[in-house]
Amino acid sequence: MSDNTLMNERNQLFIDICNNKKPKRVPVTAGVTVEAAIEKMGYSLKRELYSPEKCFEAADEMAKLFDTDTLPTVPFTQAAVFRYIDQKFMQPGADGFFQHPNIAPLELDEYPEFNKDPFEFIVNKIQPRVFGILNEDPVLGHLKIKIARDVVASKFAGMAPKLVEKYQRATAITGCNLLWAPFDFIADYIRSFSTMIMDMKRKPQWVLDACEAVLQYEIEQIKNTPKRGTIPMISYPLHMPPFMRHSEVEKFWWPSFKKLMIATQEAGFIPSIFCEQNWDAHLDLLNDLPGTVIIGFETSNPKLVVEKVATRHIYQNFYPADILKHGTVEQCVEEAKRTIDTVAGAGNYIFSMSRGMIRGSDFKTENLQAVIECVKEYGKY
């Protein structure tokens, strides 16, 4: 047996499931952000979040505490970049935790110009409105942003692989990029949640054209994304459909998103989408996606998902994260068994929580440990 036997066994779980083969057991993951890890250590986000060494220490401790198949915490953060470039999209609160405010850097009457060339508009107009550093230094601002990102990345370089090797975690599915459904990109970063809802009614064709324009913009990003790992993956958090009528999703949201999924697969990546909130009204659409897609569900009805969503897709999430904070060990373990009984029967389920644990207070250590150990035994096929 080689030193990497455990890692190889864990990798095989994900390789099997991505090849529509039932693995030996349900793979177990847990998304504990570096912010949550730092708070679990008793550190301050206002100080230690800016220390690569402390971020690594916190991620190391999470890997020691939680024996998941992949790293529970990836030691990386761009907090220092956000602060340095004065990014309006990500602003720290009084306790140092960054949040995404509801801002609209694109004016309504600018849609036609944006739709002609999103990249040029974003670089020349959107970025100066949301990156304070570009107002301070219009000439060298973009260079400073690049240098800041490169420097921060270099400080964290090699940390995750070191923990993967130390704790023998799987890397078969490797995240290569984080992108958005075209409609969501506009709603979250260009026009804001509230104004986008109104835009559909007052300027529907502009919105449709914007989705197609952003689609091409994102396809270029996919083409420029380097592939890493045995199964290279691009992640897509899906935001807006739960707040839209089904007819609106079909008209405005779905067409460009489906094209984006096809482009992702044609480029050699497996898409991993996360259906935020409740998608019960839109589950049938997911069967319109070709090939195999990793689909995470936050609060959708698990029984309805199993009934409606094809098993050629890989299910993920489901386990209600709140119980890890408020429940007893026994309650958490019983819920884990119930989740597996409901959604893991076809062998296409990756166990994870309904949402990432973003604060240290989001879960009790003993609850998460008990759930992980339960799933590794109870989830055997």
C-alpha cells in the first residue's frame, strides 16, 4: 500500500460518481469558509483574515477536526485585495465580515451600450464605479489591481496542496473557476436584485439582449480557464429563479443559462450549479440540461427532487445546515440518515450541507464531527 492509498480511495469515490457508477459509499464534504474557521479558532476577522499564516493554521485545524473526503476549508481569501482596491461589491461590516451590497452600477439607459460590448463597458465604466482605486489612479489602477491579486495569490500558493497531502483528501474534482448565470450576473453585479425585477417589465428586450451579450462574455472566460485535476469543474451559484415566476424564468433566465452549460461541457468542464433557496417550481427545467451536471439544492424538497430530476445528474447539498447549530448530536445524526435514505439511493449523491458554513457560530464542532462519521458508515452501498 502506498502512502496515498486513502487519497486514492477518496478520489475514486468522485471519479465513479462522475462516470455514473455507484461509488463504494456516499462521498462526504463540508464547506467551512476560511472566515468561519478563523472564528472557530477564536481569532478576529478584522486582524487574522489578513494573515495567510493564520488562515493556513485555521484551515489545518478544520482538516484535523473534520475527516471529510475533501478539504473542509481552503486556505485562501481576497479580503486584502477587496480592502486595497476599495471594492464596492464586497464591503466589510463592523466585525470584519465581508458582504455583497445591493448596488446598481449600470444605469437603465446604458443597457444598449452595455449590450454592444459587455467587456469594454465593464472595464471602462463599471469597474471605475466599483473599484475605488481606479478613481484614485486612473492611469495605473488596473495594473495595481493585478499586482495586488498576484501578490495575495502568491502568499497562499501551495497551502491547499500541502493540506491535501497531509490529510489525504480527494482532489479528483477540481474547481477551476466561479461564474454566474448571465441573468444572475446582471442582477447581482450590474443592475442589482430589485432593479432587475423592474427591468424585465419596462425593458424586456434590453434584458434579453443583455443576457445574450453576457453569455458571450462568459463563454470567453470559460475558454480562457485552465483545466486542473482529473475532473475540472466550473461552479455556478444560481440566485434569481426562486424570486421569479416560472414563465419569467423560462423567458428571461433559462435560455442563456442552458447555452452556458452546454459551452461549459463542450470546453471540457463539468458544471457544478447550486440552486439557492427553493427550486421546486423549476425542477423540470433541470432535465433539459445535457450530460451530467452536479446540482446542489439548498431548501428544495428532497423527495420532489428525486422524483423529478434525472439521476444522470449528481445531487449535492440537501442536509439542513441549521440543525448543526441548534440540534443535539443525536438529532444531527438522525437527520443525516434521513437525508441519505431520501436522496442517495441511486448512487448519485455527494453529501454536503444545504449551505456553506460562513461564520464560526453556524455549527457545533461535535455535531459536524458526528454527522461526518455517520455518513461514512451509513452511506456505504
